[in-house]
Amino acid sequence: MAAVIGWRKKDFWWQSPVVFLEDPAAAHRLVWDPFTVYSPVKFLLEWQASCAAKVGIFVKGCDSRGINRLLQDKRLERERVVVYGVPCGGKADAEKIRASFPAKGIKDVTLLGEQLVLTVGDREVRVAAEAYLLDKCLTCRHPNPVVYDKLLWEEVLPRQRADESRFARVQAVASLATEERFFYWQRQFERCIRCFACRNTCPACNCRVCIFDQAEPRWLGKANDPADTLNYHIIRAFHVAGRCFECGECERICPAGVPLQELNRKLIKDINEAYGDYEAGLDATDQPPLGTYRGEDPAGFDES
Amino acid sequence: MKITTDKVNSNLVREVEEVSGQKVSACFQCGKCSGGCPVVLTMDVLPHQVLRYAQLGLVDELLHCKTLWICASCQTCDSRCPRNVDIPKVIEALRLLVLRNKGGNYLHPNDLSEKVRRNAPQQGLVSAFRKFAK
Amino acid sequence: MRYSYYPGCTLKTMAKIYEDTALSTAKALGLNLTEIKEWQCCGALYPLNTEEIFSFFSPVRALLQARAGGEDKLLTLCAGCYNVFKRTNKAVREDGELRRKINDYLEDDYIGEVEVVHYLEVLKNDVGFAFLAERVKKKLTGRKLAPYYGCLLLKPWAEMDLDDVENPTIFENFLTALGATVVDYPYKTECCGSYLSMANEDIASAAVGRILVSAYKNGAEAFVVACPLCKYNLEEYQKELFAAGREPQLKLPVVYFTEILAEALAL
Amino acid sequence: MKRIGVFICWCGSNIAGTVDIDKVAAAAGTMNGVVYVDQNKYTCSEIGQAMIKDAIKEYKLDRVVIAACSPRMHENTFRKTVESAGLNPYYLEIANIREQCSWVHKDKEAGTAKAISLIRTAVAKAAMNEALFAVEMPITRRALVIGGGIAGIQAALDIADTGFEVDLVEREPSLGGRMAQLDKTFPTLDCSACILTPKMVDVAQHEKIRLFTYAEVEKVEGYLGNFTVTIRHRARSVDLQKCTGCGECLAKCPAKVASEFEEGLVQRRAIYTPFPQAVPNKPAIDRAHCRFFTTGKCKVCQKVCPADAIDYEMEDRLLTNGYGAIVVATGFDTHKLNDYGEYAYGKHPDVLTSLEFERLLNASGPTGGKILRPSDGKAPKTVAFIQCVGSRDKAKGNSYCAKICCMYTAKHAILLSEKVPGSKAFVFYIDVRTAGKDYEEFYTRAYEECGASYIKGNVSKVFPEGEKLLVRGVDVLSGALVELLVDMVVLAVSVDARADAKELAKKLAVTVNEHKFFTEAHPKLRPVDTQTAGIFLAGVCQGPKDIPETVAQASAAAVKVAAIFSKQSLLSNPTVAEVEQKLCSGDMSCMAVCPYGAISEQVVEERRGREMVTRKIARVNVALCQGCGACTVACRPGAINLKGFTNQQILAEVDAICL
Amino acid sequence: MPVVNERFEPLIVAFCCNWCSYAGADLAGISRMSYASNVRIIRVPCSSRVNPGFIIRAFQRGADGVLVAGCHPGDCHYHSGNFFTRRRLTVLKQMIEYLGIEPQRFQVRWISGSEGAKFAMVMNSVAEEIRLLGPNRKLRDVR
């Protein structure tokens, strides 16, 4: 192994970004804390494109499904990666913590079982972790890595009721009337600045050259036109249809707070209902639902 | 007996389908159910005819037939049905339509014979009352 | 080998001999059966409609008890209970809608973790008929026994999945292991009339008659059964047919397979 | 900038009646890139075409738009026109202003506006049209026929009679297939062997046919006109050159095994010819049962062989040949009865399958053509025939109708009445289906003249009652129960696809349906083609059918093959998919949706920085691609494009049509 | 004087597969079945060639309705293309409805080469539905 990809601590308590370590002596810099939320998976693409050596990678449950995503898309050579699986009890939401505690005083945050331990000044505060976890972790159904070479510790139990909350937001939006739905989404998308962060972080968005970056033909206008923004979001969601494995990074990373999971999960729900339950990222060898069919498939339109 | 458009479109057929979870239109009348039924001899409407009647909306006739009280739910018929129709479930739905009406009970504890009262296993009694009374 | 054990109503009363011989033979074969706590009647019948939810509560509670007891498998004897439990368990495992509905009413969530087995199945798969044959102390050589399956052990086959529904062999192999001569007759899976004997006795009587005559003609000396209701029907109507003089030769004892097993193990 | 010429056709008054041609012409003149506009009363006429050619030369046009009738009508005509003027035929674009405009709109203003819009769209597309070229592909003029039953025999003979070479591969030691097992054939009752055997001999003697028996297809590569097929010639252990077919060995072999040809009713030897009229009439050693091969001792056959033809050392040989086309004719299996315990098959010796009964009828069969009960050798007086065993049964068997059972059961009932005087046939059926020439009459004969009783109702169970069989069912027409004590029960077993059809389909890159029957390219219009060009279907491997249908399909397949071979060379379809290397991520989403197996992986070398690296991308085989474009949508980055219908072209059309 | 409002005439872009629906449109023409002139057809080899990007682009450029028409399931000239179409466009349609676009705006229909009358009827009904909805403003470019 020429390097490992994991997380390290940066200056502030809420920063644990992804790091590439090539020097074994620096291994102590790797951390596992409530903020190691960033997905390391897409860094593998660059690594494998630029270097023939093996690389190690630490993955949470969600990240491991990203590994399967890349494997299924033939974008990864499995034998060139050593996957360290890290069962994950959920990651903390710095915003939620800041809302309850004076940010300045916090020095350290750790997760102990179901409790979050905060060092505020020289005090130690213990609170129930659930209220401070990221929303996406509360609906996580596969906290344990589904593909790995080594598992770092014992598997954790999936969160109760994650199944039921999975489509709750989708159902809420779907229950609105057509016009209300349009205005709801208009309000969401008008904040979008088309920074493409959602695409860039998404392991399912792994094309060498994204269609939105092409000039000939130009599929997406460059001007700040609401219709182009909608175009972007429709096509992005369509491209991950049947392939999105619900890591939720797109939504979490969005600087404008666009609830992209509500769109991704809508497609998942529709596909499951029409074409049978399918969960992306669990098996790298099967065929995603839009790449296959059955003669008796139902249709979402008039087939008469 | 007469088949009319009203009967064919009757809500009762839909109710039977809903309660039973079975599609009566799936039956193509091969009769394999009736041929294998161990208690068919005393039935007035044979199992395949139950489905035929239901397909054509002759539900009234079904609600008054003896067959409902003769079927033993042994499931021989559905285990051989080439169309995957669970006939005992259809008969059960019809039976429920009768039982749920006032005075619809078919069996009362006083009806039991002395022999049954003395010797019958609980399993039989519980089964009989669940089938024949509500 | 350890199992949770669900006896059911009939085995505590009319079919006490079934339970007694089952427990004694199990012990002799090294099977550890623990009766689950606080069980109720399983309902005797699996609900055949889409509207009944409450009928599932009793079997699911019993399955929860079995899970609480810590064993993977719940052993049953009465064919009626076996039918109800096996199908309920499968339905809970496979039908998410039903599972949600049931769990909404129960104290604890059950998702079908326990495996429901019949004692015969345990003898075949866990003990093994070859091993059983070795443990036989008193071979039943020369005994011509007619296995009678009835319906509940086998049907519906997609849910019960115990044996081939038309040509089952588990009873035959069991009896062969005990050294008995198995009587093959085409009525071994034909229904005995079940609960019709409570209300429509003539019908049950006719159904039983055909089974009796076929077994007798094929040389049977006794019936071996796994269901108290089958035993009742086969015995009662045999008496009647005999008394009425219609089938004067018929005097075939009906015994539970556990009684035969106890005999072979010399208990 | 392109130089586009627009030619507007009046089509007499067909277009000019509802479309203001002058107005349209004026509008066309203002469109981007249009340098020339002309109109003509009939553009498809010779004068009209000459005008186009002249204009192309005079005005140096490099793209041509013709606004006229549907491209489905004259696209090829006009492509030739522009080609003869020196342009690539794919520089042409047609605006359909007749079928889709003038003929369907009465309002002249609206019609005119729409015609302008359609022409603008065609102009926008034409500006992006590129030269496309068909690739010329050579043809190997030898056909491969897989399967030596009546379908394969007929296909091979018909191809060979047109003068082309054929290799016929048969898995068993002899030609013949299912038809060889049959006694008489419906509805004429002529003897199966009498009409089949001469054809088998013809195959063996035809100078254009090479017959490979005891051989199987191992691997298939290539495409229409150029398949490369590896055939496994299984070790027969008998040298066909030396063997004279004297049969000495057959009598002396000590190892016995149930005869497949006789449906297990009798035994054959380990060295065997399947049946007396076998072609080639020379034995093979079944090594799985041969005493020498299983125990190392015996060699009796070698000792008795006067021709020294036995060769225990023989090994499988893999031979590879080139073929231009393939006919698949692999036939069917009969349905296994494991799930039908209620019929007591295997429990009572007098419960038979229909194919077993067929052998009892056959003069060369185990009873010499007498209908006798396997249990006691007596002639049955009453026989129950049960239809649809494993057919029309989605619970335990095949959901489809096996098509042939109604007719062969009528035949069995007729033959029973002829062979056992005073006998009685009961036929239990769900529906009787006799769609075929003279079929209904044949069925009528069974119940009217031959005394068969037809009972509508599926038998529920057969109870062995001593020597007899109690058949229990119901007559659904009268509602009466049926309990018949009969001497024999014959089960009309369903027709299954070959158990290994899927493996063969995979080798051939064709598909099977959910029942494992090979899928035709179009259910109505291309029932003989597969969706892989150059591979054709004959007989039951495509779906249940009777002998006349099988023969007809085999001959049809032969014509399809001959049509290919009669061409000088093959031209590929130019509107095929194309991969742009720099965009392709290599995830092969395109491959999953391609119905023709036209997409495969290829390794390409690329410069990255200073070094050369390799990676995998998609590759389109232009010989296989039919140009549907399903791949283009599966490809997220748009790396795979469809020539003639590129993303650029269609987006340009969309932009123009919305103006 | 009463003001006569000009009737709204929607623009409908129809992507038709060459083998069935385009042939159906031709048949409607050959049979002289008149239908709404608002429909503009773009010919594609197979409905599976229709990229969702084309559909969105049409809306952006001002189409008030988009129709994709292909062979009936099982009749695809290319064997399986429309089966993929069915899955893809079901997903797309349900998504854009979820985003608040009226379901009538984007439709998918199976029209065979022999269904000229059906082609005309579908065009009329789609045109009428869209006319009632009014112009597409939600997905249209503002510039």
C-alpha cells in the first residue's frame, strides 16, 4: 500500500476532513470522531487514475456502499484497494451542537455509545447523541460497511425506525397539490447557485466527463436561468436513478440547503414500487433497475 | 338462475375478492378442484361452480348454498389449482358474508351431539366454531 | 439439541398421551424441550381472509415467547398448531404490511426470527432416521402400519413445505426406521373431514370411510397419525361404521406416531 | 457554413392544396445556411430528381432538404438522387409535410405555419448531418444447423439444395430427434418413420451437407456473415470410417441401461445405436455406463468387432469452422412429472406419459406395436387420457399451452380404438384446441367414429386400486362427479424448452423468454429471425409447434440463410452507435441495454501526462448494431452516440421545432 | 365592442419511433384523419433513443407539452427498446410531476403503425389537455 485515505483533525472541533497519508509514520494523524462524515470514496478515482500502487481506505457504512457503486460502475479495481470497514453509530451535526452550546467554548466532542460527550471550557457535558446527529444518519439503514477487507470493530445495530422515516419527507412533499409542490421546489431551487458540489461529492456521479461540463452539444445553459437549474436537478436525479445508495452527502454538502434527498428518495420509492425493491450499493454485481426490465412491468403512464 | 349485467358488475363480487384476496377471474374452469374435493358429494354448488357463479355475479345463489358449510378447508383444491386460486379463501369470504349478518351463525353450542361434547378434541371444537359462528 | 415447545390445548387434555409420549421419547433421544411460558390457544385455524388481524396475535405472542426463551426453533406436535404457526411465521416474515399491522398491537416487534418445526421434522433432520434406527430397542418387525398424513401437515405446500404434498415420504421413512412394514395406500393424504365432524357428521363419516377401507384393503393393521382431530375422526367413525355393520371387519387402532416411537424405544 | 438547398414538393395538390408553397419557400430562404430554394410539382418524378441534381452542382450544395411525403416513402429514392450528384446519401434530410401536415390539417394558415416549422427543423438537422458509410463485409457461405430433428433436417436439406454448404450438428449418436420416436402423425395418420427416414438418408448422402452426430456447439463468436464456431465432437469410441454397422457388438455388450429413445420402457446396451433406422447406423459407446470405462475391464465389443472399429482411446475433438449463418433447431424436452404426484406416475406401472404410449404404439417399439399394459402385458380395455399435464398450469408447470397435445391425444384415442377392439378411451380436457387444416375433422373422428368419450374437466387424482386405476374428476359441463376404474392412464405431458437452452442462447448471444424458448426478432413479422442478425430459428426451440409448422419454419429459415448467401457481400447499416473515447467512462451501462450483444469492452491506450496508460471502454461492433439508440440514453455522459440521430442533431431539431 | 381573446395554441413536440408511432402518424395522414396542427413530430429510430435531456430541452425552448410515442410493449422493432423506455420515462414522468409539473405536460403513449386513428385521437386529446392547462411557464427559459 502506497497510501491510506482516512480522516484527520483540522483546526476546529467540527472539522475532520479526508486526508491522504503516504507516510506510515504519520498514521497517528488519522482520526475517527463524530465529524468524520466526509466521503473518502471519490478520492479513489483520482488515485487509481494517477498511480498504479495499492491504496488503503477507511469507510463508514455509507462510504462502503459508495465503493460498491464504483465497483458496479467498473470505475474501481477492487484488487488495488484495501478497504477498512468502520461500523458507524452516526455523525454529529455541528449546526445542531452550535445551536445548543456556545460554539466558542467547545473544545472537543466525542461520541460514546448513545451519548455525545462535549468538553466545554473545562466542563464535561454529556447529552443524548440522537438529538445532535445529522439528519441523514437518523435515517441510515446500513450503518455497517457492506464491503471491506478488515472490519475495525464489531458491527453496530441499525437505528430503530430508520425504515419508516426513509420516505417520510418524500411522502410529505408528494401529498401537496401540484401547484404547491411546484412552489415548494421553486423555493428550494432558487437558492441553488449551481456550484455542482452535490455532483462532485456523489460517488454515483463518477463519469470521466460530466454531461453538464460538455460544450458540444451543450446540454445545460450557463446562464442563471431557473429553467436551467431545474434541468440540472432533473437530469442529475435521473442519472442517479436506481444507482443512488442514499448516503445523503449531496444534501448535507449543499451550501444552499437544497433538500436533494427528497428528490433522490422519490425516485428510489417509485422504482421500488413499480419494479420491485432494489437497494443500490449492496451488491456490486447485479444490474441496476434502469438497466434491465421485465415484460410485465407497470408503467407510470397510459398504456392503452 | 339468470345472468344479468347488474349481477356481473355487482359490488358483492368485489367484496368477495377483497375479503378473500383472490381474483375469481383467474379461474378457467378446469374442474380439478371439484374432482379432488373429499366432501364434494354432498355439495350443491361444486367448488369450480363457486368460482363460476362468482365470475358471473351469482353471489346471492352462493350465499344460500350448502357448500359454504360443507367445505372443510382441507386445501386439496388449491394445492392442485393450475391458476393459483385459493378456493377455500373464496368460500371463507362467502361464509363471512353470511356469518356477519344477524342470525347468520350456522352452529350453536346447543347443536353439538352428546358424542361430540364428550369426546371431541378441543382442536375440532375451536375450528368448528371459528368456521361456523361469529 | 434444544427447542422451545408449544403443546396446544388438545395435548393438555384429550391428547395427553400424545404429549407424554412425545416428551418421553424426546428425552430419550437427547432432545431438550422447554415449554414456552404463558401460551394460549393458537386459534386452531389459520385465517383464510385478508381482514383478520387479531387471529394472528396468539401465535405471534407464542413465537415472541419462544424467542424470549432463547431457542431458535419452536417445536410443535398437533398438526393444527403446526399449520397455524408455520404459516403465521412465514406470513410475518414475508408480508411487510401484515407484519407492521400485527406489530402495531404487540408489546414487542416480531419479524419471524424463530423457526417453526414439527417433531417429525426434527426426527428426520436433527436426529436423523438412520440414528433413530440405531436407537430402536424393540424393532416393530412385522407390524403393518398405515401412515395417515391428513391435510394440515402438508397443505398448502407453498407455505408448509414439509414434504411432497401428493407423495409424502416422511412418515414412511420414520416407520421404516422403526422396523415396521409401511402400508402404502392412495388415501393417506385425503382429508378426514376435519371439523365437519362437529357439525356435519355424515359428511365426515363418508370421508373417513374411504380412507379406512383403502388402508384396510392394502393390509393395514393400524393407523399412525400426528393430529388429534384426525385420530378422533378415524376412531369415531370407524366405531360407527362397525356398529352399523357396514364395514364389519374394521377394527384398526389409531395411534400417534409418538406412541409408536415410545414403543420402539421401549419406554 | 453549410450550403443547404431546400426543395419543396407540391405533390400535385396533395401538399399545395393546404400549404401555401410560395410562403413556405420564402420562409425557407431566410433559414440558417439555406442558399437555394426550389419547388416542384412532383419532386419524386424524374424531372424533379434531375432538378435536385442540377441544383446541387450549380449551387455547390452540400446538404439537401426535401419537403415532401414521409421519409418512409421516398427516403431511399432521394438518397440515391443526392448520391448520384456526388453527395453522401446521408446529407439528405426530409421534412414530412404531406402525411404529417397537408393531409391532416385543413386550415391553410396553420398548415403553412407547420410546414415552415418542419422544414426549419429538417434544415437544422441537415446542417449537422455527416457523411456516413456502410461497411462492406465478406460472407462465409457455409451454414451451421444446430439440431438434427425434423427442423434441422429440413433446414439443412433446403439450404443445401440451393447449392450452399451446410454443417449439421446433432448431439445424439443419430439424426431423427423427437419425430423418430413417434408412431403415426396427425391428422393423416401416416407413419412417422416412413416420411422421416428418407429425409435422414438424404442428409447423410447430400454432397453439400457434412453431418456431425454425437457433437455439440462449444463456442460461437462473430456476426452475420462471419461466425466462428467451435464444435465439440464427442468421443464416440467407434471409428465411423471402419465400422460397418454390422451390430455384432450391440448384442454382446453386457452393460444395460434404460433406453432414452424408448423412454425408459426397455433397456439398451452401453454400446448402442438409438434405433434401427439410425443415421449414421453405427453405434456409440455411452462411457458413463460402459463396463470398460467404469471398471476398467470388459472390452467385449472390441473382441467381437470384425472391423476393428472400437477405439477406447478416442478423445473429444474441438474443431473450429467459419459460418455465414446459423439455424437453431434444438427441439424440446417433455415436462418432468415430479410435481404431479396426484397422477400416480411412477407409483403404478400403467400410468404412462404420452411419449411412452407413443412407443407402445410403434411397431419397432418394446411391444412391437401392440398396446399392452406394462404391469401384466394385457391389452387395456379402458384408457383415460389426461390432457394439459404440466401445461396451462402456472402453479406447478408451464403457464402456456403446449399446442400439440389435443391433437396427439385424439390420435391416440383413434389408434387405441383400432388396435384394441372393444376398448374405450376417455379424454379429460380443459379445452380442445384444433386450429389447423383438417384438425377439427380429425378430432371429430375421435369422438364420433372411434367412440372416445371427451370429458371437460381436469382429473384431480388417480388412485391405484389393485390392478386398476381409479380416475377421479368432474365433468364441469354437467356438474357430475366422475369416478372411472380404468386399465391405463396416459398423461399428455407438456412441452418444455430444452433444459440447457439458456446456455446455448448465451453462446449465441440470442435471448430466451421466461420459459427458455428462443425469442424471435418480431412475434409477427420476423418469427424466424432472432434479434441477432444471421441466426435463425426453426421448430419447437422457438415455441411449441407441430410437425407441419416446424417444417415450414425450417424452410423459411433456409430461405433466410440462402438470401444472405446469395449476396456478393453484406453492407452494414451506417446509422450505428459510436463511442467517443474521451467521454467513455467504461461503466458499460450501454452493454446492459443492447439487445444485439453489439457492445463489448475494449482496452485502449491513452496518454496521461508523460506516460501511456491503458483503460477499458465500450466498443460497438457495427456488424451487429441495428441502430436503436437505447445505449445512448443509458450512457450518462453521452459518450455513445447514434450516427444519423446524434444528440447534436436531435437537440438542434428540438431547438428549431420550438422556434 | 367585445374583446375577442385569441385562443391559446399550444406547441406540442412529439418524439415518435420510426417503426410504429411515426408509421401510425403516416397512416393517419394517408387516411386523411385531421388532428390538431399544434403537434410537431421528431423522428427517432426507437423510443429508447429519447434522452430525458431532449424532453427537458423542448420544455425549455417553449414546448407546452411533450409526447413520446413508441411501439406497444412486446412489439418493439428492436426487441426490447420500449421496455427500457417504459422504465426510464415512468421514472422521469413521476419525478417531474413530483416537482410540480402538471402530469398532462409530459405524456408517453404506445401507438402502433396500424393505429392511425389512435394517433389522431391521442394528438387531439393531448392538444386539448394542454390547451386547457395554458402555456408552459414552469420549465421554460426566461431569457
